[in-house]
Amino acid sequence: MALLLRTFARQGVCLSRQHYGVFYRHAAPMGTTAKEEMNKFWAKNNKLNRPMSPHLTIYNWSVPMMMSITFRGTGVGLSGAISAFALAALVLPGTYPHYLDLIHSLSVGPYLIGLAKFGLAFPVSFHTLNGIRHLWWDLGKGFRLPEVYRTGYTVIGLSIITSLAVAFLL
Amino acid sequence: MAAIVRLSSVCRRGVKPLFYQGTLLARPLVVPHNYQEQPHQLTARIHASQALNAGSGSKAASLHWTGERVVSILLLALGPAAYFSPCPAVDYSLAAALTLHGHWGIGQILTDYVHGDAKIKIANAGLFLLSTVTFAGLCYFNYNDVGLCKAIALLWSK
């Protein structure tokens, strides 16, 4: 106890030096929320017009990183497609079979149709399988690095296989 | 613990430290090695600051997190349901689950990348509008057109 008090008494002089800040903060019964702190950070850096340090352009990309952003990208893409479909349903005259017939009448070759189906199926498949991987993480499992890579490659492999199967066999 | 704080304020010399009132906020104390001989006192300090916060927060964020997982699992179950037993109940459930899952998902993206109180509010309002229109459109499609399950089946039959 005395040790603590002596330390704090000494700190009074040191408090003006910012790099001691972390060790010599006094606890007072008040606090800012994380949100407030984050807003302060962004407001200050925007006001001072500070450039952002390079990050995506210099950091070594890894498979987990790429899978993560692809997961996010497929999510945004699928969500956008669903919203576009819903908007079209509200705005366009005529019914769905009518527009399907329009697409059918374009008479595209079978492999292009297969490719288009693969293009639709793969985002759904990847997002679903990686979503399951995320739920597995939410249970607290599979965080060790070899496990992350193993589940990652499994998701990629299964996504391709199921997309091909759904596109060309169904 | 308050006694420690007040005593140390008295011990501090000069006016300068008063300018740092803003930094005198409760944070977990990072402890240098030579203080480890009194771990129980330091633990008490850390626990004390936690006790001040306990019970004053809301469970909203935690419940939101759980809700997101529940909807994800529901959506996973709706996949086979749509394939093996398509029906209006599945159509409308799919519309609801897809919209809500997408709404919360995009919400997380906005939280990650949009900063500043005003911008966040505008972005979330726009998202809410989009999700509402999406749900309305999907329900309209289910009611006035072939329905989601049939639509996918027809699309794939080509």
C-alpha cells in the first residue's frame, strides 16, 4: 500500500510526460465508452488531415485474410442481389415466368448456362460453408493456426465441388 | 480506492497535472514487474473498477450477437427445407430470414467502416430503408408471383 502511495506521489512530476501515461494512470470512478474513444480518434485524425498509413498495400496477404474478405464480399453481393430482385419484383410489370422466358429465348449454349449457374451457386456455397466455419469459431473451436488453415481449405474445396455439382448436375 | 486517488492528487505538484483531468479515467492498470509483490492489492484495484461498471451496462449488444447466430442457423435449416418441401410457409420464412440476416450483416459492415455519429446515423437509416423495401418486395413476390422456392426451381430448370 505504502509502495503504491509513494509511487503515485512520485508520478505527480512525471504525469506531464506522455510516454509514462500507460503505467501511471490513476483510476477514477468515471470512464468514456469505447464508442466515444473511437469517435475522438477519428475526429482528431480527420481534423489534422493525417494520411492513413499503408496497410492493405504492404501487409503480406494470407489465405485466412483472403477468405475473410471474400466472405464479406459474397455477403454484400448476395444481399445486393436479393435487394435488386425484390426491387425488380416491386417495380417491373409482368410476372417472373415472363422474364424467365425472355432469358430462355436468348438461346445461350449449355456450357455458358452451366457457367452462369456456377457463378450464381459459388457465392452462395462459399458464404454458407464459411458461415458454418464462423459458427464453429463462435463455439470456441478451431482457433489454432493449423486448424484455421485446415478448415479454410476444406471450405474452399467443398465450395467448388458443391457449386459444380449444383450447376451441372441439378 | 478513492482514498488512494485523492491522496495522490494532493501529492502531485504544480498546476500542469490538472490539465490531464481528461486522462484520469478508469482504465485497467498496466503494472510494471516490481509491483507484483502485492498482487492482491492490484487485483482489488482492477476488480474495483470493474465493479463500478457491473450492472450499469445493457445486454443489448450481447442479445444482438446471439440473435445474429440464431437467424444464421435458421437460414441454414431453411435451405434443405426449401429444397425438400417448398411451400408458402417456407417462402415467407425465407424472405424474413434472408432480409434480417442481410440487414444485420450489412449493419456490421457499416459499423466497421463508417465513422462519425452523423454518418453512422445516415448510413443505418439508409440500410433500414433498403431492408424494408427488400422485405416488402420479397413478400410481394411471394404473394403475387410464383414464390421464392418455385422461382429458384424454375431458374435452375433451364
